[in-house]
Amino acid sequence: MSADPAAFPDRDTVADKLLALGDGEKAYLSLLMQNPQQDENLLEGLSVSLDRASTARFLNSLKLEKLGEWLGETAPARLQIRLMECARSSQHAAHAAFRAGLTRSGGLERAYPKA
């Protein structure tokens, strides 16, 4: 098994799917999360989508919270810490809204329960 990230999908495609987050996009992203070789593409796409949201003229914090909540509930345990690292990478309101949804989902606590 190779540790190299898969070439497809690129981070912009993943970012577009994350920002749209309809039923079709959720199915696509769920399938993407099943393959560990796609982890880097997913996380890079998440970074791009958060960067896009932070530079947008209008900040849709509710949408970002829902994205964080959905990812926290859906992502496998191996991604939970990296999702939280991405959410904490900036103090911008876009990252804060995503982090609030991610925290609300409880994904990190389910993946790594307290002893």
C-alpha cells in the first residue's frame, strides 16, 4: 500500500463539494473518507474551503457549523484529530464556526474516549 496521496480528486473539487454539501456531495465525501489514501486530498480541500469562506464578502457561519457537525459525525476516527487541527489553524470566524460544529458533533470524543 502506497503512502502517496491519490491524484484525484484535487483539493478544489473537494472544496467545492464541502461548500455545496448537498445529498450528492455528502455521498461523494463519505466515499472519499472510506479510503485512507484520500485523507490528504480531503484535508487540503477542507483548508481551501475554510480559506474561501474566510475571504468571502458574506460569512455563512451556520453553513460552516453544519459542515463541521456533519464531518465530525461522518469522518472515521483516523481523521478526527486532523479535522480539529484544521479547525484550530486560525482564529478567523470561519474557522471558529467550523470548530463549533465539529465540537458539537462529539466526533473527537467518540474516536478517543476519556479513560
